[in-house]
Amino acid sequence: MTERKSDRHSNCPITADPLTREEANRTTAAIKDNLPAGLAQPALRALATVGIKSLTDFTKIRESDLARLHGIGPNALAKIKAALIEEGLSFLA
């Protein structure tokens, strides 16, 4: 029998628990339109978990702290940085 991705054990504190994951997914649906386009679901869940709900919220966090979040990888960071630059914003110094 082939193991499905959803059947695998997760080390992520959000996705390991189905109820927590479901709540995080509901939250990401509510904030997705306020964040840079193209962010993957794991990145959206990570952002929602730390209270980032809009582009201006990134000005309250250091890039290095954001990069340490489970679910935020190089692709998400690049999209976030590009969106901040486009709006004349930046991460917390």
C-alpha cells in the first residue's frame, strides 16, 4: 500500500494535530488576500500562528526571526521581501 502524504507523521506543531491544522487553515483563508500572492499554505499557517495578518505586520518582525519559522522557506521570504519593497516597507531593523 502506498503511503499518502497526509498519512505521514508531521513534526510541525500546527499540522501534527488535525484540529489545530483545521483552525490554522480557517485563519489563513481569512488573511490570504492581505498577504503577498503565491505564498504556500505552510507559510500562510506559520504567519497566521505568529499573528501576521497583513503586509504592514512584517514591519514589526525581523527578517531573521521570520526565517526561523517552520513553514517559511526561501521562496516565501523572497515573495515577502519583494512585496515589502514594492510598498516601500521593510522588516524591523
